[in-house]
Amino acid sequence: MHAWLYLSLAILAEVIATSALKASQGFTQLVPAVVVIAGYGTAFYCLSLALRSVPLGIAYAIWSGAGTALIAFIGVVLYRQKLDPAAMLGIGLIVAGVLVLNLFSKSAAH
């Protein structure tokens, strides 16, 4: 169970870091740049802990898929970015893939 907590923390840290990456304006803003470095460091550390018991391919698929969907949502909410129907469909398919991995895959040891 700890592995899934670590994976969730890795996703959260990566989403925070990626959101701060835009705010850092090419690492010209100190506070967002520090958040980026700390966030990615935390994300990779937590991911490495999750990989002790979650298979690499499964962990990475969930980490990157959930992160992609969350960042797209944050882009819409915080940065007022627009998603066209094709983008929404693609993100929906990513979310569906993460759900299939979690709910039906025997490779994802729960």
C-alpha cells in the first residue's frame, strides 16, 4: 500500500513542479524555480520508492498519464489555455488507459 502512496506523492510533486515551471519564466523567477527543482527532486525520489513494488512500466504509465491529465486541467484553470475536442479526446483516452491499468491489469500489483 505504501507504494501507491509514494506513487501518488510523485504525481502530485511532478504536477506542482511542472506548474511552477511555467511560472518560473525560464528560471528567471527565483521562487518558482526553487519549487521546480524541489518538486522534481521529490517526484523522482517518491517514484523510486514506489518502484520497489510497482512494476516500472505500470508505475511510469500511471505517473505520466495522471500527470498529463492533471497538467492539462491546470493549464485550462490557471493559465486559461483552451483545449479543442481532439485534445480533450486524447486526454480522455489517457485517463481511460490509467483506469484500465489500475482496475483490470494483473501486472499492477495492488
